[in-house]
Amino acid sequence: MAYRRGKGHFCAILIFLGTYVLYGTETPSPKLYDVPKAMVMYKISGGGVLSEDVNLSIEGKGKLRFKEWGKVELREKQIEERTTGALHYRKVWQLCEKRQEKHLLDVDFHAKKIHERLLPKGKKRRKITAGLKRTGQQMVANIVCDMWESRGIKRCVYKGIPLFTEYRALGLLYREEATEVRFDINVTDSSQCSVPAYPVEKFALYTASFKTKNIKRSAPFDERLKQSIEIFEKKGLNEEKLLPNQKQELLNILAKPIFQSQKKMLPELLQVLKRTRACLSQARNTPAANHCMDDLVQIKSRLTANSDNQIDDWNKEREKILESLEEKIVLLQSRMKCVRAAKQFSDLAGCMKD
């Protein structure tokens, strides 16, 4: 799959939420890793069924670079969430954090800012296997790692480096698996890694409330799924004993960002369809017709990976295209009352199912 690579593309830094829990306890050694430097490339995958008529797929990639036994960490992660079925949704998440000595940089791509925080003194990060039980070994990226598990979570770790992370709950799956591990990297060339040229907003100290605020603002699927697993643990719920409506309520919480996006996008799509039809009805040639399609192509690219709506011969395709647009407008218009009344993801999926 293709990823967006604008001018601000970077070799970024990301501490994967769910792979590490920052600033807890239980680190007896100042070394985070048991090797001085390394680079790990990850393949990210997952998905599942969000409702009777909506399927979710997850694709992505990640990278970890560190030196000085983890004193400096360089990470990036890009994830595409996509739904098919009754609702078409597409979101590419870019997450970035840099941890170096006394500072943590957290890139907010939505606001185009970088939050800089001082790290509290005397605090250590918890072991990534805290709360997990060692269950055996597994081969990942040609390396034998120790597998640690608890309900809904699996991690395979080699010398402190996570090579495999899996979250599984509510019939949904998220997985990060190392595809390449290198221990001979050159970590002295700092020009290889840079954050986007966004303004830096400085704060006095890193706090848990700051991190929680960031999660609510922009939480990708892995963070949301991990939070669901934590809810099960905290409330002592048994997923296998959930009633269908109870499971769907939890799925609605997990799918809230998708619901919010689609609730806004569908009325916008209807207006774009109407404008496109009006413009096309006046188009006299193929270039003019393709110009009329610009707004529709743009909004379609936000809904699906395929945004191809090129008109090859307007004279031959005119009747068919106008008829197709009219059908889409009538159908979507008929569902707007239901869309406006929808309170949660399953309601909206029900509005749009065939």
C-alpha cells in the first residue's frame, strides 16, 4: 500500500503505546535494551468485523531506531484504517514521539505542532512484559524471542526489543511483527532523522493527563483496542459471555472516531454529488466534465483508496454518468434523516446498509 510522503516526511520517533508504558516502575537497570544500538522494521496488520455490515482492515509499517542502550529512541509508525461494506472510511495515521535524555517530543500532525515536555526525574519505564506471563519462544525475523502473554495481549521480546506485539478483543486484531532487525546501524548521522518543521510548543513537565489528552484527540486503532482490553481487565468482564448487544456497545465505543468522521462526511458527500451533477449537466466537452469531477474525486479519496473517476469520452459517457449520479443522490438523500438521527456507529451502519 502507498503512504503519504509530503515535504515533512521524516525518519520519525514513536514510542508505541501498548508496547511501552512510560514513567512507571520496575526498571532495575538504566539500560532499556540489552544491546547498545539497533533498528527494527515492522509490518502492521489487523482488522475484523465492526458490525453486521461493516468490516475493518488495518495495514501499516513502523520503524524503531535506538542507541546508547535505549537512552535515545527514534521511532515512526504509519497506519491506514479502512472500512468496507455499509460504510466507506479511510484514515492514515502518522504518529511520532522522540525520547532523548530529559525531553520528550510529541508531534501533533492534526494541529501541525510539536509538544516538547521535560521528563520527570527519577522515573523509569516499566518493563514491557509487566503483567504478562512467559509462555515459550517464537522465531520472528530470524531471531528467537521470548513470548509473553495475558488475556488479549501477546509480546515476543528479544533483549528488551519488542519483535512481536498482538492485541485481540471483540473479534478484532492488531499486530506488529518485525520483518528486519539490524544491530550494525550507523546512529551518529543525526541528519538521517528529523521531525517535521512544525512550531514547538514547550511545557514544563510530562504528565499522565497530557498523554491522556493526546489519546482522546488522536487515537489510532491499536490504542483503542488496547483500551478495550484494559476495560475487560478492570471490570472483570468475560468476553465469551457478552450478549450480542453488549458486544456491539463496546464495538461502538471502539469505532467512535469512524462514526464521527462518517456523520460529518455523508452530508458533505451528498452536497458534492449534487454540485457535480449540476456542473456536468452544463459540461460541453471531456476536459470540462473532468473539471466538474474534481470535488467528487477529492472526497472519494478520503473515503476509499481508489479515487479514479477519470472521464475518457464525455459524449459517449454522459448519459450513463448522469444517471449513476442521480441514483446515488436519490439513495443518499433518502438516508439523510436516519444519518442525522444516528447516535452511534451501529446506528449509522444500519442507515447505510443495502
